[in-house]
Amino acid sequence: MRILLPTGKATYSLVKDAARGFDADVVVTGEIASFLSPSQLTGLVMQERYDMVIVTGMSTASFDGVERETGVPVYLGPRHAADLPLILPMLDEITLSRSLPADEFLAKKKKEEAMRLVEEYEERAIPEYIFRSTKIGGNSRMKVLAEIMDAHKEPDLPARVEAFFLMGADIVDLGFGFDAGPDDVARCFEGLCDIPGPLAVDTQDPALISAALARADLVLSLQEENIPVVGEEVGSAGVAAVIVPGQKTLEENMRLAERAGISCIIADPLLQPVGSGLAESLCNFPDIECPLFFGAGNVTELIDADSIGINALLAGLAYELGASLIFTSEHSDKTAGSIREMRQATEMMTLLGGRPYPKDLGIDLLVLKEKRKRREPPLVYEHVVEADTMPKEIVYDPCGNFRIGTEGGYIVAVIEDKAYRGCRWEDLFFTVLKDGRVSLMDHAAYLGKELYKAELAIRFDRSFEQDGTF
């Protein structure tokens, strides 16, 4: 297979080294590879017989016309020339994309394959229990239980529950505080009759537990004080229960639950937060036959650190301890996104299988940090102009000033009585330029900066403040 690899002067040596051993022509088309034009590429392809062309993944031009005129397919390679050695050996096994850079395309394919394997493993898994078609325990995937605190105060509880399931929760847990009564609990669960997913009730009050049994699939939590009062009712309803230690040990309370007729038992040894006995509580996880509950949310909420890495590590600990259920919450702004993070972490643990480490799985929780730094060729120049300090005095644009904010996943830029709205900063910037709303270059630069900050705020679920630091 004969390949044409057009490139720029700066990346020539990288591409030449990558092409060694392949039937490939490496041709310099200018200073920068991404500036390659369709007409320039057509001229190159017509000079020789090629089976395919791989252009840099940074190209924004359309090469459809080149294909039509020459009959030679043109694919996007990786965005970074340093990644080309990873791509070329795979050409006999894969067909690259004409619209996605090769590194993104392969990452997408690898993720799709990873998710297919997760579904396949879960389909074959043999569980201990099944709640509304959700497998618990055995060799099934560790399930994510997400809590809604003070569920009786939620203005639209069904919508919140559905949102939690869409985020990746396998079970949604309704928590009720001391100000909740049996009528509140009954009302909440009655309003969720059309929700197909499994639900849990989180209270130790026997009256509240009893009020939930008509719909709840799981009770959190039972111990020696409430088992004698409500244990038989839980058992008769066929509802599963999370058992915790109290004045009696975990094992003693599990035996109490069994005698009360509860057949679906999940043991919770109670995970402690960092600084309050986390390491010691991990040592308390027993080697028992029934499924284990791992209260990760208690750790994530009580540490001022980004939740992504904390959740990934806690999921790994839970996996090693053999936990079947992992608890998470989004009670605070800093833990927003924990449900999605924990779901992905449990899928990573499913793919771990016989691997020694949870890496190179096809899915990951890398959001801000890169897996590996890109090795780009050095910039070439002869003279350096040091940047001047931006003057504090502002020259206002005669066309007017924008107030920029975010609303429901959109970037919004308001000027006078008109709002420009979009999801990508470049789309808004193009539109306001097209409408003649910007006349000064420094205002254009400022506007681009603030619009991009707003997009980043949406992407990373952060607050946005115009003129503030990100």
C-alpha cells in the first residue's frame, strides 16, 4: 500500500522517521502542514500512483474534491506528528476517518469497544440479587447508589431522580431528615411509581421505613434498634436491606436481620472520612459471603479536593475489597459530577479484569491532565519581541459593550437589547463579527478571551465571572 504523507518543514523529520519501513512518500508542502490546500494536494496526488493520502489531523480544509478528481482516499492523520508512529502500523486493521483526526478517531473506537465489553461482562454476570433488572453482587459490575438528601423538600422529585439515572446512577436513594414524616415518605415514593429504576429509602426511623416499603427496593440502614421494630415487615415485603453496626457488631446485626426474615442483605462496615479513621475502617471490611456496601460519598464530601481523582481511587479500593454497591452524592458544588465520575470509575474497574493496573482501558477519568505530553518540534525564529504591559485605560468600542454569561449550557453575550447565544465560543464570535458588533481589534481580542472562558466554565461545570480569573 503506497501512502502519501504531506507535511510541513517543522514536522518533516518526525514524519520521515515515522514512515521508515513503510511504502510512503513524505513531501514538504510548506512551513506548516495544516496550511495544505486542496488544489496543492491534487497536484501532488496526480504525480504518482497512491493508494491513500494521510494529511495532518490539524487540517481544516475539505479534501472531498481531491478524492473525486483523483480517486484516491484522503484521511486525517493524528493532530500531532509525534503520534504518527502509533497510527501507521494499524492501517491494515482499521480505516481512518475523513472528518476526525486519527488520534480522536482511535480513542473513540477504543472507548466504544471498552463500553461494549462492559455491557458484555454485565450481561454474562451472575449476581447475588436482582432489583428491577439491576444485578447486585456476584461477579456483576459494582453498582452506583446516588443519594438525594431531604427528598421530601425537592420541588420536582421525579425529574431529579430521572436526572440521576441519566447521569449513571444504578440505584437512586431518597434520604429523609428528622423533619420528615411517614406521609412525606409515602408521597415521595407514590410520585415515583412510573420510574422503572430501583429506589432506596435512607432513614433509620422505623415509621419512615414502613411508609416506603410499597415502592422501595432497598432500605438504608438497619441495625439492632430498628430491626426488632420493622425487620419482619421489610422481610415480608421482599425488600433488600443494608445492615450496619451499632451497639452490636455488623455480624450480629446481620444475624438479627436474617432471623427477621430479610433474605436480601448487604453489609455496610461504615467507611470513615480521611482523618477520622479511613485506613482503619478499610481494614474492617469483612470477608463475608453477602454483597458489601462502600460509602465513598462520606469521604468525597469531607475533603477539599477535586472529586474526580478521589472517586477513581475510592472505586479502586472498593473493587479490591469486593464491594458490590458504592455510594456517592452531589450534596455540594465541589462534588458536582460525582455520579458520572463514579459510574465511569466502576466501568474502569469492570475492565480491569486480569490487568495489574486500571490504565489503557479505553475509558479514563483524565479531564485536565494529559496521559502523555506531546513532543512538538521547536519553534523557529530569529528575533524576540518582549510583550508590553497592557495599559489600564480602556478604549470602549463605538459599537457597544457586551455582558457575557452562561445559561443552561449556553454562552450568552448581551449587547443593548439583543442576546447572542451558542454552545461554542467561535460561533458566537463569528456571529457578532458578521453583525458588525465589533470595530476595535483589542475589543475583538477581549471578546474572544471572555467567550472562551465562558465555554470552559460550561465544559468543566464551573461558575463564570466576566473579567474574573478562571
